Amino acid sequence: MDFSQCRAFALASGLSLASVPGIAFAQAPAAPAEQSMGDLRQEIARLKQLSDEQAAELEAALARIKELEQQLADADDAAKAKSAGGAAAPAAPAPAPTPADPAIGPGGLLASLRADYLAAFPTVPSPNGADGARATQQHLNALQSWVTKSNREGVRALAWTGRIDPNSVRRVRNKVNFTLVFEEPNGTRDWRVPAQVTEGAFARVMRGDVPETGMVTVNARVSPRMRVNPSRTAPGAFDVPPSVGPYLEFGYDLDVRSMVPAQQADPNATAPTK
């Protein structure tokens, strides 16, 4: 039954359309109540007050920042004036260079090899020059030949004086492994060198059950072990291994033959011999 038939049926029966079973009509939702003009004015006033409060807080913060910056500037000016009025602190003296004498220890050996290197290579080609790559390669080839010759001819018998690190002593069968510590003459560096001797040789620096705590003199065969490193153009922050010069790193082998407490050493044994 369509709507016109339902309406005719209802009119004929004296019924309203809403009372007819099975017939439902959707009702439109009520329109939301609109805010009054007074409510809008109150909300605008509240937001303006909040904005004014935040602006006042920002202005106070900026003023405080300016005040603190001025205090900092005044303190800095006062410190500069005080520093200028007082005596300047003396600069620390530069450490004396280590003598180029292989007989005094690893530092002397390094200084000696540096002197020989500078005599052989007074200049180093720049890799950024017009013929940089070719000139650098030629320099590296010449440097390698010089290193091979110097390592071979630099082997010598030396007497170095240092001390034993007692915590490093390890006995393996009839051998004793330990570390010798050689101090740079100018106090700038300590050289820690691993060594090995027979039990009999080590017994000469024992005091009862412990090794000598003072200085000991070792008679050893020292062999330079310089090597060319094409990527090592400068010493670097820590200079490890020590740099002899551009592209050239320092190293050596220490073969200890005998050792005695330093006060018992032959003073003539400190002179280098071939």
C-alpha cells in the first residue's frame, strides 16, 4: 500500500496516519540552541585578558634576560681589567730537545734517526703540486730504499739504563718476560719496552724474591725497525707509533743480553759499539 492509499484508508476510518500500524515517520532533529550575544562577548573578553597576561609575562622575562646579560658583561669586563692590571703569568719553558745520541735510550735513538732522515731528505714533495702524485711516489720509493739500508746498518750494541715494571714480570720455563721503562732525559715521555732474558740473567737484578726497584742497566742489541707508511704524512695527535718524518714511522727491536743494577754497571759500557 502506497502513501496515498494509506491516507485514504485513514481518513475513511477516522484514524490519524501516526496510529496506523507498520507506518513510521522520521522526525527532524531539533536545531541546536545558538549562543547568545552575551556569551560571545564574555568569551572574547576572557581571551583578551589571557593574551594580556601572557604578554606581560613575556615582557618581564625579556627584561630579566637583559638584566642578566648586563651582569655577565660587567663581570667579564671586571675580570679583563683585573687580568690586565696584574703581572702576566710566565710561560712554561719548552722542554729541551732529546740529544741525538742512541746510547741514552729509545728517545736518543729516535732523535738520531730523525737527524739522519733530515740530512737525507731536506725537502718533501707536496702531493698537491703540479706533478704531485708522481713526485710523491718517487719520494716514497727513495724513502723505502733509505729505510732498508738504515735499518740494516743501524744495528748496534748499546747499554741503556731504565727500570723494571714489577707488575710485568712473568716466568715461562727458564725465561723471564718483563717490561723495561726508559725515561726521556727531558721528562716528556716514558718508553715501555718488552724484553726477555734467561732466568740466570734476570737473577742478577733480583733482591731476594723481588726484582730490583731502582735503575738497571741492560746490555742489548738494538735493531732499528723504521717503516714507510704512505698514509702517515704527519705525526698525528698521539704520535703512535712515533713519527721520524713524513711517511716514516719509528720502531726498533731490543734483544737484552745481560742486565745488572745500574750502580754495578761498567761506565764504559754506555758508549755505542758496532
